[in-house]
Amino acid sequence: MLPIVALVGRPNVGKSTLFNRLLRKARAITHDLPGVTRDRIYGECRMGDVRFDLVDTGGMVLESEATPELSKDFEDEIFEQAQEAIEEANAIIFVVDGKEGLTPLDQQAAEYVRRSGKPVFMLVNKVDGSEFAPQMTGEFHELGIEFMPVSAAHGYNLHEVRHRVKQFV
Ligand code: GDP
Ligand code: MG
């Protein structure tokens, strides 16, 4: 069995977009609506001589979050998916949204991920160019998790992500 790396974070931060970019093919459905990824989706990644299974999840929807588009059952279901993904993972890529900035949900999700005790690497996504990186990522330092600014949509820093993930699997 290959090591498992799980993409977790709240809905709409770009996990599925990242999943597709890292796999170099469109497997996960991406959408503006939160919670589109219901089940966990697996894809085998090969980065040089390192192989692992990357897992996309619907996202951490925590109890404090009321999302009008999602029913409670659906929220419960995708939260459970994220929870199970964390449990089975060897390492976690925690994704946040640099455009929206740090939210209370990110803080809760970070706490949850940290509690798992697994190696965690954070991606501040939607930094659509290096010139935006410093002002978009500053506030994420307070989570105390090593991170990298990326743009899943435009490819910014994804080469570095591949390199970093290889070391941490
Ligand atoms: P998920 O719910 O975390 O899986 O998020 P998705 O991958 O479905 O993406 C949610 C929305 O964010 C979609 O409209 C994406 O096109 C958009 N998005 C994802 N990555 C980026 C990015 O790097 N930059 C920008 N500007 N938008 C992005
Ligand atoms: Mg998704």
C-alpha cells in the first residue's frame, strides 16, 4: 500500500483544483459551491521516485458554520469524510484561502489537524502571483504550521509543492 496524503481544509479553498493539478489530470469536480466533493477521491501521484495516494475530501464543515447552500446531513457527511481522511492519512496537506484570509473555521480546522499528530504542511491557495504573496499570507503565521503560498488555478509554486511533498511523505 502506498502512503496516503490527504487534502483537507474548509470547503471552497481550492482542494479539488489542487488535487487535479497535482495529479495532472481532471479527476475531482471543482465548483464555486461549497461541498461539491462528497466522497473521498483517490488518485495516485508520482513525483520522481516517490509515489503516494493523494486524497481529496469535501472539506471540514464544522458545527459553528452555517452554510445556507448545504443541508445539515450533507455537512455532517462531508465532515465525516474529512475526519476519516485524516485518520487514514500518513500526512496532511492543509489548504486555506489567501484571498479570503484567515477565518475562525481555519483556526478550528488547524486545531483539528494538529491534534491528529500527523505531519502537516499548509498551502495558502489563491495567491495568484508572487507579488501578492507577502500581504496575502502574513496572517497565517499565527497558526504555527509551515506553509507555502500557491495558486492552484495559475500554477504558482506548484513545482515547489511537489518538491516539498516528496520530502514529507
Ligand atoms: P474545494 O471546495 O476546496 O475543493 O475548492 P474547489 O477546488 O472546488 O475551488 C473552489 C473555487 O475556487 C473554484 O471556483 C475554483 O476555480 C477557485 N480556485 C481554486 N484555486 C484557485 C486559485 O488558485 N486562484 C483563484 N483565484 N481561484 C481558485
Ligand atoms: Mg472539492
